[in-house]
Amino acid sequence: MVDAENAWYFCLKHHTAEQGKSCRGADRMGPYPDRATAERALEIARQRTERADDQDRTWADDED
């Protein structure tokens, strides 16, 4: 489990990885275990969205 106070976040407002909860929760993605992972937050979200979309398509195709 990641310690939320010392974890890394990606700030959508500043477009940077930041340690701790310095920005509003609505502007943060995370927590992440380290800076490198936080810097990849948008790519990680894109990959997760693609996987979920693929699963939805597979489910919809099975319904037909």
C-alpha cells in the first residue's frame, strides 16, 4: 500500500509529478509508488481505458 501523504501524484493542473497532496484532489491522479510511475500517469490511464473498451466490445459482441 502506498502512503498517501508521501506518495507521488500527477497534477493535471501543472502537468507534473508531485510528491504529497499539494494540489486539490480533483486535479491529482494517483497515488503512485514513485516519481517515474506518476510521470506516466496519463499513459497508464490511456492503457487502462483501452483495455476496458476492449472488454466492453468483447462483451457486446458476445451479446449479439
